[in-house]
Amino acid sequence: MLSLYSRVGLTSIRQSLLKPCLVRGIKTIPQPPGYIVGSVNDAYVPPGPKKFEGSLHWTSERAVAIGLVPLVLAPFLTGATTLLDSTMSGFILYHCYTGFQSCIIDYIPKRVYGSLFNFSMYLLTFGTGIAGYGIYQIETKEGGISTILSKLWKA
């Protein structure tokens, strides 16, 4: 039977193994318990509006998601047209950008991670710019995404 000291050692080893490895080296901003700032008698100060949050951002995400449905099917049903293919590519790029942006906002909050939030948003913008350049190259040199997909389907 294990002694008390070895049991305590095993639990601390288990707890250290269960912690995510990626979080160990990341410095976070210290948070008050329950993120309660001030006292009970302080007046409530609502946070200011943010352009990444709220109904306008959500509505644009849903509008793009719904608009993608006919745009994905249209080039295959009507034949490849440059305007439809370019619009579909732009909507897909925006849809991916807003999806990753929402993940960053949810899982790397600025109040906890500070500059890592800004770095990840800049990295997302940089990656989206590179992806946009790649889509431009596909549209101008290969005839568009729908042409590439139709070639793959025929092969």
C-alpha cells in the first residue's frame, strides 16, 4: 500500500501531466477571482462597443454563409463564369477569415493574453492576405476554382 507522501507525489505528477503543454510557457495577465473588479457599491460601467462583437458581425457571417450555398452550386450548374467564381472565392475567403477570427476572440481573449491576442489577429490578417493572393493567382492563371474542380472531377 502506498504511503501518504507517495500518494501526494502521484497526485501532483498527475496534475502536472494533465496541464496542457502549450500553456506552460505563455504568460497571462493576472485576473481577479471571477473577474470581479471593484466592490458591490461601485456603479456598473458597461464595456464599450467593439467592432468584432455584436449583431452586425454575426449578421455578416450568416449572410455570407447563406450566400455561399447558391454560389458554390452556380458554376457547376451554369458553367464556369469568372464573376461567379471570383465572388464565390471571395466569400469563401471572408467566411474562413471570420470563422478563425471568432475562434481567436473566444479562445485567446485580449483581457487574459494581451499582446498574444493582437499577434494572432495580425497573423490571421497576414495569412488571409496571402490566401487572397493565391486565389488571385488561381483566378487569373488557372481559370478559377470551379475550373480546377471540374478538371479534378473529370480525371
